[in-house]
Amino acid sequence: MVEGHSVHRVATRHRSKLVGKTFRASSPNARFAEGAALIDGKEFAGIEAVGKNLFAWFGDGADEVCVHVHFGMAGNWAVFDAADEPEATATTRLRLAGHGVVSHLSAMTVAHGTRDGLYAEKRRKLGEDPLRDDADPERLWRKVAASKKSIGALVMDQSCFTGPGNIYRAEILFKAGVHPDRPGNSLSRDERDPASSDGTALSRGARREERRPRRPR
């Protein structure tokens, strides 16, 4: 599964390569044909990552379109110089072309909608992303403290911790010295805070270096 730090890296790269430009949009495998037609010729206005979810914005005002992407196990949103563009594959849902660059998007989920509809509904269901400046640790830990679920399950619950997958679940709890089977409501504040800070530090480091964490030997 593509974890949150990798999704943030995609958002950072696309802000520098694509945002602020207008592209011709198409759907090579026809599975995003309607969405591609709606964003064709619209400015790529912005992009943001929320955990494992990516939201791209095209156009503005009444014509604004939100594109929601969840990469799944092996998705990718690559950018190429136009001269180096590879052939689209059977999984390429969206192709953007213009200004000397081309991007190919392959993902488990690619959907389009509005800010008040698609975006607001998806965002409401997601929890706290440690890589976002608007993450609210207090709200997160109120959920943990009220839950009988194991902390291992809660770290994987995207309505609580948004972004970590199984690799980071293991690493975060190992560094915090907390057994993954401990119920959330059994943790003291002193135990909960290190798990949060370790998760943030690990995710930020991996976003910079694009590496998977390794357990100390």
C-alpha cells in the first residue's frame, strides 16, 4: 500500500511541476473519461495530501473540479518531459499534457466531484495526518483514549491516524515501547505522546528521503 509520506511527496512534486498550468486531459484506458473531459483545458489550481488520499483541484469558482486519488497497492502519478513520455498502459486512467511535460496517473481510485460534495465528505471521514500543519493531536488522542480497540488497530484506522500503513504501525509502536495489542484506553498520556511524536518524525523523515523505516538492531 502506498503510505502517506509517499503521497505527500507526490503533492510536493506536482506543486512545482504542474500547479498553475493548463493541460489537455484524456483517459487512455477510458476509466476516467468523464472526469478527464471536465478538467480538460482547466488550470491545475492546487493539490493536497491527506494521509493516503490525494486531492487535486482544477479550475475555480463554479467550474472548479476536485479529483480524488487513492493509489492503492501500486498506483503512481508520474511526470515526464514530453520527449521522454512512455506508452500509456492498461492502468493509465489520466494523462495530462502541456508546457513540455506529460503526466500519467494510475491508481485504484480516481474520482471527480465538487469541494462541498466529494472533498468535504471524504475529508470528514479522515483523521489526523501528522504531516499536515492542521493536524490536531488532542482530537486524535481523545479518540484513542475512548477506544477499546488495540493501539495497533487504531494506528491503522484512517479515521484516527491518517497515513500510516502496516510498516509505520510497527515502527511507531516499537520506538514508543508500546505493545500493539494494548487497548487504546489503557494507554497513559506519557505513552500516547511518544507514539505521536515518533510517528510524525518517522513520516517527515521518510517524506524527505523516500525510504522505509528500519527497526534498530
